Amino acid sequence: MPQFDTTLVWFRRDLRNFDHAALHYALAQSRQVYCVFIFDKDILESLPRRDRRVEFIHDSVHELDTALQTSGGGLIVRHARAIEAIPQLAEELGADAVFANRDYEPAAVQRDEAVAGALTKAGRALYTFKDQVIFERGEVLSQSDSPFSVFTPYKNAWLKKLHGGGEDWLQAYDTESEASHLAKVPDTMREIPSLQSLGFEQTNLHALAIPTGMSGAQSLLDDFIERMPHYQQARDYPAVKGPSYLSVHLRFGTVSIRGLARIALDAMRTNGNASSGAATWLSELIWREFYFMILHHHPHVAEKAFKPAYDAIRWETGKHADQLFQAWCEGRTGYPLIDAAMAQINQTGYMHNRLRMVVASFLIKDLGIDWRWGECYFAEQLNDFDLSANNGGWQWAASSGCDAQPYFRIFNPITQSEKFDEEGKFIRRYLPQLGKLPNKYLHAPWKAPVSELQRAGIRLGIDYPEPIITHDEARARTLERYAVVKKVTKD
């Protein structure tokens, strides 16, 4: 790659100034380096005006700007269409090239191709680098050089590649030794648009105490490292502080995936038999890359089933389906664990991973609703929404995805509740109207004697809904619904 006089580093889902591939290469090969972030109108215009993700990004952009200023540079921030703004800004600054870390989602790939084409016409170039994953696209393949479709063989090959070949895949990218090459932001480009000028309103992000930016990611990581040994046992219980809560930071790159993998591996080496928590956490990080790989090799999954036979399923339609879906969205199903989980995502933009599986199974296999409806709702609500992982999770629940649960595996929302929220702490937090109901009846209030409901101050159908379906009957309908899959596969 040639040496440059002036380059522009385009930040996207990598809002940090450390262990950053594009910034590292730009600093190493340029006399001066400008940095930019675009609040992309092509993305923002379809979002609700109160969106925690936009506020999270806005806070993180401010922190990144401060960090870059401390190193002698700064961040140019614009509210525009990225496909237009990046070539224009490169022209304004006289940049020879634009450096960016790769984004793998289909819309992002198309955007980057358009930007690269515009830059090429102007005699410039776009250079992209692997940063948000450890292994990308076709770097982990089977012995027949084909992409994996089952997780465990992929994970084994991933680990073998990580530990073999003599390359340090987890080495951090140095962004400090050449930081003097950072260029100060021109005074005319210093202003960062306010949240309001972007067309958005403040959310409850700060009231929820969701930490933002690089410092927020570090505080969460420091806390999780102390809890990591218990991760394997604690992660399934929504009332327990088990997860790392770093998913939104991974999504927007305020933390380095290489750094997280190093921490997990170090814990596995030093803790011996007590390293199961770290090993399980590392496995979750590998699942993330597995779904990135699936989306790259099978882009049709963004709209259709990974397994084509599952597109033959006839889902519920019409007014009744709309009513069932709305009840699910609003947490009015009459099943407390489902309703509490939906209250969690609606109020906070977060949902515990165990509950994501349970509510997805309920929508698909109890209510008979197309998994794409649920996928779209999660895409609107989740702070950590990531197309590949969200799609992978929903297709796993629908049994239509790669390495998915069998179609006849249908979570029972009552037994899931009794097993993973036995004392009802999670349910009571999000459904306080059920707070006085004894644990024995909390997981299925309609089974409680009238005297117990009266004692708890609950009138079913008024204070809390009657169940909108009967699980056993819904399970039988689902097995009939999925029978078409066997027929299509056989034919």
C-alpha cells in the first residue's frame, strides 16, 4: 500500500481510538490523518424519533472526539448521506484516500461500493480492514473449503486457526506511537450536531444507567471480569447478574473484540478447572462470528429461511394474526415470563438471552406467527441490534436456520418460567401487578384459586390478561404446521 500525504479515517461501528485497524494503518502510512463520523441519513430517517441507539452513538461520538483531541486530533461529525458526504469531505480536505473498517451487512456493503466508486472517479481510493471480527468471511472454512453450517465444527476450526500458524490474531493495533500524525479539525468543521438537530429526542438511556462510549465499555468489562468464573451457571437466569452486558458495546465498537478474546483466553489458561465461565463466554463470542460468516456466504437469510423447505410453512395471517402479534409485542399474552420479557425490551431496549429464545419460540410455535415479524420487532427495539445475530437467533428459534433447534422442540413458557425464574424475581420486577401472587401460581396465574387471586388483588382479564392461547393445543397445531417441511424435504 502506498504512502500518503493526507488520509481520512471513516469511523462507523468502531467508536474507539484504541486497537483500531483502520486508524492504525492510516497513522502508519500518512503524514496527516483526519477522522470523521457520519450520522447517516439513509440509516437514521427510518428510525423512531426516540431511539436509544442514536443517543448511545451520540454520547460515544462525543467521547471519541475528546479522546482524539487529547492525542492532538479530533472528530469531524456530519449529518448527511454517507455515500455523498465521504467523497465530498475527502475533496475538501485534499485526502488521498479514505480508510475504514469493514462492515458486513448487505446495505453497508452496497454503501461502501458506492463510496469506493465515487472516490475512484476522483482519483482517490477506499481501503477497508478487518476489525469487528477476529476471522471474517472465508477465513474459517471446512476441509473441503466450503463454509460451515453447524456451529461446533466451525468453533473447532476457529480455535484451531487461532492457535495455529504462528500468527497472533489477537494482537492489538497500535494507535499511539504515530498519534502525532493526527490532524486537528478545522474550526469550520468543529461543531458536533446536537441530538435535537439530528431530529431525535432524549430517551431513558441515562435513567437506565446504560454506560456509553469507551469508558462505559471498560466499566462493564471490569465488572464482568470479576463475575466471569460464574458465567456458565449464571447466564441463564434473568433475575441474576450473569451476562457481560457488553453486546451493545460490541455492536458499536466501543470495545475491541480482540481484547475480549484475549481476556477470555487468559482466564482459561490461568484458572484451570475453574475456567468454564471464560470458555463459555468465548464460545458466545465465536457464535457472533459464526452468524457474521453465515450472512456473508448466505445473504438470502436476511429475507428467507436458511433452509428453503421452511419457506413452505403457512403462518397465521389476517386480523387474528395481527391481534396475536400486537399482544405479544405489548406483553399481553397472559404468560408472565413472556410478558415480563417483552416489558423488559420495551422499557429498556435489552432482553436477556435466555428470554430471547423463549419469547421467539412463543411467537413462532405457540402463536404461529412468521419469525420475520418478530425479527423486525427486535430490530426496532434492541439497543444491541445486529442483523446477523438477530437473524441467526430468530431462524434458530424457527428451526429454519443453520444448526437450529429441531422443529418439534417447542419451549413450554410455564416450565421455562419455573426453571429459570423460580422465585419470580424477574417477573415481579416487570409485572408488579402480580407481585403478591405466591410463587406456586405466579408462572400460570389462571391456575390459581379464586381466593388466591383475590388475596393478591388480581382480576384476570382486568388487572392481568387471561392466556391468549393454550400451550398444549398450540403445540399440536405447530407440529401440524411444520409437517409441510417433512413433505417438501421428502419430495
